[in-house]
Amino acid sequence: MEVDEAFSLISHAIDSGHAAHGYLVVGDLKGGCDELTDRLLRKLFPNELEQIEAKGHPDVAWLEPEGAKRIIKVESMRERIVEPMSLAAFSGGWKVGVIVGADRMEAPSANAFLKSLEEPTPKTLYLMLTDQPDAILPTIVSRSQRIDLPLSEGLLQDEDYEQVSELFAAKDAAGLATKLAELKEDADDSDVQLVRKRFFKTLMSFCRQMMLGGNLPRYQAFRNVEAIEDAYRQSERSMNDEAVLAFLMDRVVFPSS
């Protein structure tokens, strides 16, 4: 659904007293997820907009992945979400916990959060933002209401997906550069940027699938994803794709390495 529809749905549930305690919001973290979160916080705290914009409101707890491993650690979960959300609201109204990149919770942090989600205090709302819902603990998913927003960056399809995945698994930088050049050549001029996004998104998907299959530790999968994000930004700046991909292959780590 679009952001407007999602906001109306949750807003009506809040007004009618039937809001879920937890919403799993699936979409672009720097797009629809951000916009929906901002609109909901503005609704719940209309008189404290400066604090909302500065992420400094005492009744809104924020947690994002951190460190080189880009994960959410159990210590951070307890300090920034579990403990502050258990306290009475400073303003006497709502308390909101926002977890950005909820798929990056380690198992201990997910379990620590699960208890808060199962036993919330009154007027408590959790927003779990992710673009990879399959990586979230199933018990958290089952206790949340899922909101699917549009994802602007899809994956390559069918044979293209398989070929890129195979080349990536083989760490074949030259082959990947050739395949990317072919994809861009076949696209209309207006679609070249979209093709590039889908190409690098496919590489990210491959790393996450290895993590989900237990073939790669979460922290290493996230490091790989960060390396791919860096490579995408370099490619976007018109740097030579073959050089960018060669550097990427030197950074990524697979189980067979």
C-alpha cells in the first residue's frame, strides 16, 4: 500500500483505540518507512515537532544498527528500547519505539525485544522498519501487524538474476562488469539507473540469502552488504564498473574464502 493509505490505516486504529502494539513496516528505509514514521510521530506528538525532527523527544526511543558489523546488539536493545519503553511517558501520553533495520537484530536482541512486544505498557507503539522482513525472528513477525509499502528497488529477474548470482559467487569481477554492461546496453536511456540499482540489489540479496541459509554469519553478511552499497555509490559516480567490481570482490567474504 502507499504511505497515505498506511498512515490512514494506523491513524484510524489509534483514534479508535484499536492500534496494534507493533507494526512491521516493510519498505525503503530512506523512503516510505521514513515518511510513514515521521507522519505518525507528528500525529502523536503535534506540540513537540522540533523534538521529533531532532530525534530528541523523551517519549520516542530510537535504535539503529551500529558498529562495523552493522547489527543491533542486545545491550543496545535493552538500553535504548526495552528500558526506556518500560518507563511512564514523560508527557503522559504515548510512547513510541522505532527500530530502524529491524532485520539486523541479533538473536539475543530479538529475544529481549520480544518480551517487550508481548507485554507492552498502555499507549505503547513499536515501529519496526525493514526492507528484509524474512530475516526477522518469526515470533516477532507473528506478533506484529505487517504494513507493506512500495519498494523502489527491485531485483533482476529470471536468467539475469541467476547469471549475476553465479558470477558473484565465483567472485568473477570481469564477468560481472561484462554482464552489467550488457544490461545497461539493453535498457532504455531512462532505465539505466534502475538497471544499476537492480544489479547491486541482486548482489545484496545473494549475501542475505546466504545468511538466512546459515552459510554466512550475520555480521559478515552485513559487512558484505556495506561493501556492495559502497560499490553502488562509486558506480553511480560514473567510476569504471570493472574497477569498482574488482575492488568489491577484494572486500567480500564467502564461506569458501
